[in-house]
Amino acid sequence: VVSSHISRCEPNKRKTAAATTTTKSETEMSNNNNKHNPPIFEFTSQIQLASFLERYGEQLLRPAQARYQHESAFEKEMFEFYTGLQNTDSSIGGMFHSYQPLSGDEVREHDEHIYTQEIDPYILFVQCRLSKRKSVEEDQSKAKLFEELAEEMLHRRDVSFFALEAANAKSCSGWFPKMSDGAIAVIRVKRGVDYSVTTLEKSNTSDRSFWDQRQKRVIHNITTDWNDVKRRTPHALFIPTEYSKQEDIVSNLTKFAVIHTTPTVMWFDKNRVAQLAFPKYRTIHAVLFIDMALGHERSKLPSSTNHVQNGWPENLAHSPETERLLLDQQRAIEMFYNAALQYRTHHKGDDVVFLIVPSSETRILTTFGVDLWTPLDEALFGGVQEKKSKSSEEGIDHSTTCRSESSPMMPIMVVTDASERIGKQARRYYLCSDDIFAPSDAMVEHGGAMKSFIDEVLDDTAVQFVRSEQRQVSTEHIAMKSNVTVVTGNTFQSLVMEREEEHTMLLMKQSTCGHCKRFSIFWNEFQTIIQALNWSSVINVCKIDVSKNDVPHPQIDALDLPSVYYFPAGSKETPIEMTPKYDKDSIDAQYQYDEGLSWVTSGYDVVEWMMKQGKLDLELLISLDANKGNSIEEDITIQ
């Protein structure tokens, strides 16, 4: 069955195929017209499918193994050391570490207690195919898409595809809703490792191995809970709508397959993993950054104590400090993996990408706001105080969220959520190395502090990190030449959201953006007009540099620059984006395209656009202007 990848069991031959482990006979092959069929197993009921898996599932499926393209022997050993592959049985899969730290005097020489560690599940895709169909063509199209998907996933031995050739909708009702012809269910079959813990026997001091300081996990059994199939509770469902276009079905099915076949935790690789981790439709990422440079450190131990390195990876440097730091990284990876397993089990409808990124991937570190280089520069070069002073004068914050002189920078965990915020305005949350190993309500086997942190982030109870310039210019200097209020990430709430009675116009720009510099001329003119009309008490004109600051508002994105948002008085939670001048619903709109803010040619265009929104009290504005002695022209001339 396995060696030939049974692709299709004909109804009258299904019983024979499921009851034997030999390859198909020549007669069976001729019955399939000698055509190559995709590896899809067909059954008439869920009971038959469950029985087949219970009997042959372990032969059909194999656990997924962590993969990484190594550029050197050093990288290979670091990868295997961190992921536990160095001393782990390959039949387990995932990230199972065969050793664990000694727990002190409480540990007995032989602990007979049996522990269970959850590991990567098997993934089943099941399609419901009804015999009575409205359209044979439509059904064949859905079946063909499913077959193409199965062929694309041939390289994944932990994923298998099945079809239920049901006589009626009732036969599929356990997993699928009624009238679900062509629907696809994803079932995650839980797997676990049963093990006990024992302390290794210590040998002579001269031959003592590094692993003598650890406890070995003795594997007793690797279990697969096939009852997940019998319970008929799919992890997710894909139901193509009747009137969907073919290209939409293909696109949605592709997304569905990518999301539900993604390994529990991926080790970042820019050549392969990047495509799975960062497509546009995957908006929530939990990333663990680990230090790959620690193994490069030179050992400071005298040669007489080199026996401690026995059992240590050959290409990794060894010292007591290096050993402690490396094992902390390994422990963090294990906790991260456990937290990912728990999350995927209990949050079926959410898509979170769990990613481990080595410190050598500088581009990813920069994208997620992890700064390793500033502390190193400050430690290596003099004149640090002078540089800090200069930075403070410029109002730029060079610090990171996890900088401590007493603890290492890594491991560090970052969660970003862009599900409601596009572009650069994704919400960020950081868990520093000290907090990763802090006591938590969640058990270490379930992810410890990392699991609690992820739950808090997605429950919206964690403290969001807001990128901001280091300090706001003092109130005496807020009014610069342009008199435009400068907003930072930290002052957004006080200068924009908390001023409920003021109308706020906010320009989002970047210091290196040429279009932003051009638009700033009109923005300064707009502020001049507001002051000339004596409207400054009603309309607050602001600007923010989004290259240095986040805008902590769910309705704001900084995808296109420059951008302008209008926060009306009394309804700051629903800002209005300044859109092109033409009416999008007009007949002529089909001949137009979005040119951003290029239609603005003066500050008067901004005033006119504000008036059209219907949020301003015109009588109040007229009265304010009437109280002013000079005319608009005179005021502008003076300005």
C-alpha cells in the first residue's frame, strides 16, 4: 500500500486494497488504465476511512523533520544542537530534546514516572464527493483541484489525502455540513512521546561527558491518537461556494492548504521558508530570535579542563558561560515549540506563523525591530556618552525594548499582528530573555511564559510596543516655523485622541520621501490659513514621521506616503482618510486612478476637502473669523 502510494481504491476493490500491504497486481493496474493517479485514497464512509487509518496509518504517514540549508559544519551543528536533532530519534519528528537539565537534589537516579510530550501531528485532507451531483463538470473540476493539491504535497510524508465517494450528503455529515459536495476537511491527528527520565551514570573524571550533567529522556512509546478521526471534529473546513469563479477557488484553496500544512514551528530559511511565512494573507507572526554567534566564542578554559567538552558538538566553542547561554537558547526553543503546539490545538480558526530566526538573518531582525548592533557598538567604541547626548538632542531613540546590561539580548520573542493594520502599522509585542524564563501560570511543557504571552497578545491584554522618538520637543518649541504640531508615537494619544473637542488633521510622512517634502509645502500653507482665519482653537494641524514612530490606531495605515487622516471632534475612533478629489462613485471615476494626494496644489484644497466632510460647525468658524481684525490676505502676508 505504502510503496506504491495507492492512489485510488475502486469501490469493488477497496476492501482488498485496505486488507493487504502488498503492491497492486497487474490486473488492478490495468483497471486504472495504466494512468498515474495522485496519491488519494477513496472510501465510501468515514467509518471505513477511520478503520483504514487505525490499521495502516503509521505505515502510510511519517513525521515531519526540521530542515535547514546549512552553509557550514558550524551552522549544521548549531541547528542540530538547538532543535534537539543531535541526539534524537528521527522517527519522532518535530523538536524533541533527548536531554533536560538536572533539577537538583529532588531528582532520583531513576524516575519511573511516565511523562508525555506532544509532538507534531499528522495532517489529513478529506474531500466529500457526492454521487448525486447537480453538475458533473463542476464536480470534476473540484476533484481535479484536490488531486492537483495532493500531487503538490507529495514531498510531505506527514500529510495525506482522502476522498469520500458518498451516496448522499448524510454520509459526509460527520465532518461536513449538508450539501457540501467538493468541501474539504482538515484533521490534525494528535501525536505524543511517552518517556521517563533517568540520570546518566557518571564515568571517570578524565572521560566525563558534557551530557553527564544532564538527564536523559528514555523513550517508551510514540503514540498516535487515531480517535481524532473517529470523533469527527475537523480542525478546519474549506467549502467552495456555488457561484465562485474558478480562479478564486484556486486562490482560496492554495491559501487554505498553505495555512494548514505549515509545520508547527519553522526555522527561517530565506530560500524556502520565507514564501510560507510571509505571504500577504498571513498577518500574525510569533517569532523567536536566537543567537547563532555564541558557538564562535573562544574557550577560556585551560587545556587541562578540556575533558568537559566530551560530548559537546565538535565545531562549537565551549566554556561554562557559553554552555549556559547555549542551553538557555535550546530551552527557549523547546518552550516555543510547546507553546506553538498548544496554540494550534486550542485555536483552530486562527492562523499564526511560528518562526525561529537565527541572528544571522539581519534583514528579518531589522524588520521586527530587534537591534543587536547598538549595544555592541557602544561596548566596542568610545565616545558613547557624546553620541547619546547628540541622539537626545535630535530626539531619536536608539534603544531597544530588551536592552539590559545584566542579561543577554537573546533569546527574544516578538509577536506582530497586522490583521487589522496594514503596512508599517502592525502591532508589536516583545518578550525579553529575562521574561521568557520567568515563572508562569502555564507549565513549561505547555510553553510556560511564552504561551501566557501569546494568549495575552491575542486577547488584547498585553502591552503594545509603540515605536517613538525618544522625547517630544518642549511645548515652548512645538510652534516651529510652520506652526505644525509634531506628534510622536508616545504623544499620539495626548495630542490627537484625547483632544475630543478639536478637529485634528494628521499628516503621515517620511523624512526621506520626496513626495512628502513636496506635500509639506502645501501642509504648511494649510496651517497658515487656519491661523489666519483664527481657527486654531478648533482645528489642530499635526504631522508625524512614520519612519521613527508608530501610530497606535487600528484604522490607520502608512502603506502610501504621504497620507492625511482627519480626526473629527467627538469621533476620533473613526478617522477619515483624505482621498482623491474626484467622486469615486461618479461616472467619470472609471477613467480616473488613485493618484494619492497629487491633486492637492495648495493649502486651500485641504480646507475645501475638510468643509465637504460636513463635520465642521460653520457658524462657529465664521464667528471666530469675524472676531479677527485683519483680512485673510493681510494675515497671510504677515505670516
